[in-house]
Amino acid sequence: MTEGGIKHRVESGRDLQALEKKGLELLYPGRPRIAVAMASCGRAAGSGRIYESIGDELERRGLDASLVPAGCPGLCSREPLVTVLEPGKARIYYSGVQPADAGPLVSALAGGEVYQKRALGAEVEDRLVVTGRQIDLGPPPGNLGLLADLDFYRPQVRLATRNCGCINPFSIHEYAARGGYRALAEALAGDPSGIIAEIKKSGLRGRGGAGFPTGLKWEITAGSGHDEKYIICNGDEGDPGAYMDRSILEGDPHSVLEGMIIGAYCMGARHGIIYVRAEYPLAIKTVGHAIAQARELGLLGENILNSGLSFDVEVVMGAGAFVCGEETALIASIEGHPGEPRPRPPYPARQGLWGKPTCINNVETLANIPLIAGRGGDWYAGLGTAGSRGTKVFALVGKVKNSGLVEVPMGTTIGDIVLGAGGGPDGGRKLKAVQTGGPSGGCIPASLVDLPVDYESLTGAGTIMGSGGMVVMDESVCMVDMARYFMTFAAGESCGKCTPCREGTAEILDILDRITQGGGRPEDLDTLDELSRVVKDASLCGLGQTATNPVLSTLRYFRSEYEAHIKDKHCPAGVCRNLTVYRINPELCIGCGLCAEECPGGAILGRDDQPRVISQESCTRCGACYRICPQEAIFFTGRGMPGA
């Protein structure tokens, strides 16, 4: 499993230096290095074919270059992504690469022209080159992440994702070249309580959603008084559209392992588990490879770095239940029981897996540990706000131009993330709302675009930080339907153990279904508000306690949309079909016939070059005609509005 260089146990700082040296030779090989982003998002976009095409082209031309896989650099909307680095030159960043582009790219590289303007030809370069300049970070101490001269990266400070897209995730040497395992060596030579003190000083809070102080959790586990303890990495990422943890596991697995080993030393644990949902096969493969490498080199197992610490890690696959992201449900799943939460106290730090003290940390939390242990708590606390230190990774998805992973200091505004890094909504539409915290988060209106993203501000606005999902919505989104969508997810994922969550989410979903279908009643709004608060206050675990945030927040900020659905039988966004009537303005219609060609129900009537008419009996209210009309001659009204 080793890549050359060190073929025996790493037992000293000198051995680590040899690892670093070998890694630097791989990162900066003295010849062109071509890295293809091959995380799950890249592979879905076809990066596997790109990798093969470039490899074939290099072989055909006999060009001496290093071709390696890399993790996700974050800009997922531009996949497939390829970076090229030549000795002594800036890194070039290509996006939207196709197999046919391998020839021009390698040809320019072979001719030494890859950095010259129009080396690939005007059309190819305009399509592929993301930026002509990218900061080459080098190994630490230096900037930590992959930063390009792009608006997407401008507000970012990449700590947890510092190596994603930069290193070959299957290379322990390249991780070492970026400072990997250096913090572990220093930690093992120090006092465990001192390291915990630095973690507390850093202000790091759990990145899985609850935001509990990490240092305090470690301190409680360390002082539990038991000889047998466990550390669990929670990689059960279940939020729709969220993939922060997956990307770290796929792109930089050793950062998580190093964080766990440091935690084992501080808390006195001998056993570690990385719990990953089975739907993440690439993450499981990458982590398994990293564990095998670390074990072979003696960074896992007995007497790590001659410190007396013995600690090993295994991977446990989850079956994909959203509720298993909750600590006690996760523990139950590992023990072979149904994934249902348990009443607390006792808390896992006192009585967890198999009844033993157990520290459960999120993937992103653990990826930050080597940085804090190596650079100190004050350094980390210098980022963020007084109550929310450090950075946070967000999965920016939805109606936004630049979707992908964004890591910013806590306190960065919603606008800087969505309108700055994200580029705002696509297609000329206006921003309407942003949901933070995944399906359990609230919807923040565009009027609060200057809201800082930190634990306290988000809570005050009626939402949560969560694990880092951030869904952007434009004016084409119906907020009532959006609340119904997330409540469908919450009700379906409820384990059913407690009555408030099991019955309450189902009842709320029934009311929302009725409203979006045209059967809403005025008293439904008060019922939704009261029932949502009962579920929030009375549920056993975090799923039920946060499940109604989408309903409460949309009632708070978008109540007029609920009223339009109920009073006027009208969906202002034209999303709810039973409440939408499409018509054609004859003064604007030019009779082009595009709407008739697009209509699946044959509901568009009329002759060529004459204004068309929509047959309400045949109309399926799909909105296809509305979206395709070049003259904006098609409009919609509510079922209960005048003229409908």
C-alpha cells in the first residue's frame, strides 16, 4: 500500500520528514503535474473519461508528466475540473473539460504553450479556462487552501477543505507534504490536557449541527474514569443537497484520521469508528485506503510514534437513515439495534457505545483538529465571531450560478456567500430566500441578505447552522410548496419512537398538502403555527425538535403566500398546479407556435401566425408554455381570482 519512500513503521520525527520529502516530490515532481478532480461530483460529470483520455494522449505523445486523481476543489458547477502545474509557473485551472479536449490540452503542454494566450484556440480556451492565475500555495506554513482568482473563492478561507482538490487523496505522502501528521507528532510529545485546553481556547464547536463545544466534549470524555473509551467520526450526512463531509472523506481522509488519533491520545481511547452511510462508496473506499496506509506505516495500531499510544480505526457503514445522524441513534445502529434515539442523560461522553464513554465528532470537526493542535487555539479563534469561531463549510445548491462547497469564516454574511461566491440566482431572476441547516433549517428572506452566518444570528432569525446545507431559492419557488417538500422529508425520516414527531409531522404535512392543492382554510395558519411549536418543544431528539423550522420560518417571513393560497386559491409562483390557471394575452402573442409544440396535453389551440388560446379542459398546468414563450405573452392567475 505504500507509495515508495518509507516502507517501514514511522517511529520518529525523522521518519515523518522523509514522508514529507517524498510527498513534495510527488506534489512538485519537476515535470508537469495534471490533476483531475475525481470526487463523486466530478465522476458524475465524467471525470473518469477525462482521466483516461488525458492518460491516453500523454502516452501517445510520449510526454513525461504526472497524472493524478484529486478531490473536489469546491466549484462543482464547473465540473469536470482539471488543474495543470508546471515547475516554476502558476497553476492553470480548467473547467467543463470533455474527452475531446485532452488532445488540445496535452498538445499545448507538450509545446510549452499552455500558459500562452489562446494556446488551446480561442473557442476552447474561452470555454475551459476558469482563470489565468491561481495562487500556488506550497506546503504549510502558507495559505492553506486551493484559492483561484475567482469570485467563487474570494471570500473563502479553506481550513477543513485545505487539501481537497490539491492532493491525491490516496497518497499519505502528499498529505504529509502539506504538514500532515506533524501536529500528531507534536501532540504525542505533549500533555493531553494541554491539547484539550487549546481545543477549548479555539472555540471550535461541533460542525454536525448541534454546535456543542468540542473541547468540552473531549474534556468530559477524558475525565469519565473508564479505561475503555471510543471515538466515533459521524459521517452519516443525510441532508438533501449536502455533501461537505463526503467531500472531505473523499478528498482528504488523512486529516480526519489524524484528528481522531489526536483525540484518542487526549481522551485515552483505543478504538475508533468512522460511520459512513453506504450511499458514499467512494468515501468508504478512500477512507479504507487511508486507514490501511496509516496502519502499515505504524500511524495506527500499537505504540504509535513510540508514544505508548495504541489506537486503531474501522469503518462501519450505515443504511442511510437520516435519524442516525443523531448521536444516540448512530450508536444504536453500530450496536446492531434499530436506529432510534435514546433519552439523554446519560450523554454518550459518559455512557455511549456498548455502555462505554464515547466521543462523537463530525467529519469537518475532526478535520480542523490537526490545525488547532499544530497552530494553537488562539490562531483558530482569530477567525469568526465571538460566539462562533473558525470557518464553516457550506454546500451551496439550488437556484444559484456557482453551486459547490464554500468554506468561509463564521460571521460572513449570507449575501457574501450567495451573491458573492455563488454569483446569485441564474437566469436573471431575483433572490427570494435562502435556507440554511438542511431540511431542518429555516428559510431566510432576501431582505436579510446582510445577516451574518453564525450560530447566534441564525437562531435569532428562526433557522439553524445545521451541518452546512445552504439552499438558494429565486422568485420561481413557492415557499408553501417548499415547506411541504421539507416536511415530507422529515415525516418520512421520523423513526416513529416519540409521538410528537411521529404524529405531529404527519399532521402538519397533511395540512400543507391540502393548502397546496386548494383546500386550505383560514384557521390552518394558526393550527400550523401551534402544532409546529408543540412538535419542536416535545420531540425526543433533534430531528423532531428542528423538523418544523421550515414551516415556522415561512409562516414568519412569507405569510402572504400562505394567505394567497388559502384566500385567493392562487400560487404566486405558479408552482402549485391546482391553484394555477394559465392564459395567453392575445395582444402580445405573435402566433409562433412554440407553446403548442411544447405542450404535452395538446391544450394550445389556434392557427399559425394567429394568437393562441389555452383550453382549460385539456391544460395540465405544467407551465411548459409559460417558460418557453419568447414574448412573455403567457401569464397565470389563481383559481379563485377574477378572470380565472
